[in-house]
Amino acid sequence: MIPELKFDEKGLIPAIVQDINNGSVLMMAYMNKTSLGMTLETGFTHFWSRSRQKYWKKGETSGNMQQVEEILYDCDADTLLIKVKQHGTVACHTGNKTCFYRKIQIP
């Protein structure tokens, strides 16, 4: 059952994906009600691509799928935290383990 969540004006909600084993943040993508339903039904992450305007299952072509272990939502009900078992060695389409591999230097 999907709780009452606050989707934006385009029907999207940010989904932060975290590795359940080590806590690292793997990526952030957007979901809508349908992709969240697909995720709950299959047990693997599905997202809505804003650039391609279509649904995508993470790892469908690369094999680096994400098996969902837990889905949390924040106090405002406008952001999801999805804890996953990452299959394969990388989560990022660039070939990096996480999408958060670049750093802004603090003076």
C-alpha cells in the first residue's frame, strides 16, 4: 500500500537510493506513482526518466540492478529513501560505484 505522498506538479517525487550494506548513497532519480508501484510489485527499482519520458528499470541493460530492501519517506512525505542490495559493481551509468563521485572543494 502506497502512503499519502506529496508528488510535485509533474507527478514526481525524488528517490534517494542507498546501499543497505554500507550506507553509501548510490544515486538519486525520480519516481511517479506508477514507477513506485512497479518497484513495490517487482522488488527492484523502477524510475521515470525525465529526459527520455519513459519508465526504466535500474540495471535492465547493464545488469547492475537494485533489489529493494526498505523504502522510507521523510517527514514532509515529499522524498523517498530506498535502501537496496546493489547487484553488480556499479550504480552510476558513468561506470562509477556511486553517482556521487565528484567533490566541490571547500576553501
